[in-house]
Amino acid sequence: MLPLSTFIAIISFVFGACIGSFLNVVIYRMPEGQSIVSPPSHCPACTHAIPFYFNLPIISFLLLKGKCRFCKAPISIRYPLVELITGLLALGLFLKFELTPTALFYFAFGCLLIAISFIDLDHQIIPDKLSLPGIIIFSTSCFFVPQMRFVSVIWGILTGGGILYLVALLYYCIRKHQGMGGGDIKLLAMIGAATGVKGVFFTLFTGSVFGTLGGVGAMILAGKSEKREAKIPFGPFLSLGAMLYIFWGEPIIRWYINFQK
């Protein structure tokens, strides 16, 4: 018999991977203006409906060797990747917070960040249909996260949205064109609702560091003609920073403060 904690950890991963399968539907269909409910899952190439036994998270991709069972078209590695990330998110939150309202709250928050990140990577947009309701929904963090207070929620939203708005306004005044989309501003406001002011500053700092590294890497890999046109979406880096804060933000902040002494 497996220990109860091990059994729950396995179930957490499987549950997260299943939710990741749904997130793939959101990521693919929402930017196209399609319903995320119907029609049922189907191959984008041949439109053949996918039976449930070929739609098992991660496992089906491995069994089908990354190809559609019916038309042999390649299946994007993104599908099992999203499922794996979501499964690991659920497992990590269980290991950190156990089966608590805090874990469930951060899982919902993390799932939305995953969907936003991959949509931003694919289309360089952050849909208002996700970010604006997210600000309202995650304003309830003070009911689920012990250290959060309602005043922290309000200041988190104002700080998150306000900082990037001022940055975007300053950039526009200097360069006379937009350098940051409104989606990033709303996303950081949503992150502020879930994590408070401290989470906003941590997210912005770590997101900027990873974004810079990602931008440099993209420029190295891109050709000369592509470098000028390259646009690096900031949403995935902000999302990464927010999740880092949830898991390790407080220890990192304490280490940094002690390091400065």
C-alpha cells in the first residue's frame, strides 16, 4: 500500500495533467474566437474527432509517437508540455501547501498564467477575457491566502497596473510608439491581486531578468533581418516571476536582504 501522501501526490499530478489538456483547448481556440466547449477535441489537420482513449494527457502523445492516429499529421510538442507543466504545478502546490484552500487558489491562478503565457507566445496578445476576470477572481486572495489582507489586494492591483502603465507611457513619450501592450499591464494587475505589492515587485524584477536573458537568446538565434522585427512577449516572463514568488519568493527576499547587510 502506498502512503496516503504519496497517493494524493500522484492524484494531484494526474489531475493537473488533465486540467492541462483542457488548457490546450483554451490556448488553441480562444485566440481564434472559437468555443472552448464544442465541438469536442479533434485533429487540427484532418478534423477527425479524437476518441477519449487517444486523448489521455501525456500518455497518448507517447503512444501515438507524436502523430495523429488518423492522418499521421505531427502533433505539436506543446500539447504534452502544457499537460506536464500543469501536472507539475499541481504536484508542487500540494507538496508546498498540502490540500488546502491556498493550494487550490494558487492552482487556479497558475492555470490561468499558463494559458496566458502560451497564448502570448503564439499570438503576442493577452486576451482581456482572461486577464480582466482574473483581476476580479483573484482579488479574493485575502480569503484563501493567510498572509494576504484586503488592503494588500487593492495596493497590489494599483501597483501592478500602475507601474507598467507608467513605463508604457514613458516609452511612448520618448519613442512615439507603443513598446508594451495593455495586456501586460492588466496581467501584472492580476498578479498584484493574487500576490500583493511584494509579489508585484518580485515578479517585475525576476520577469525583467528572465525577459532580458530570453531576449538576448532570441537575438542570438535570430538572423540579422529578424532582429529588428523581433518582439519578445513579456507575459510568459511575468507569469514565471509570479510562480517563482509563490514557491520561493519569501526565502529569496530574506536571502537578498541578509546578503545586503
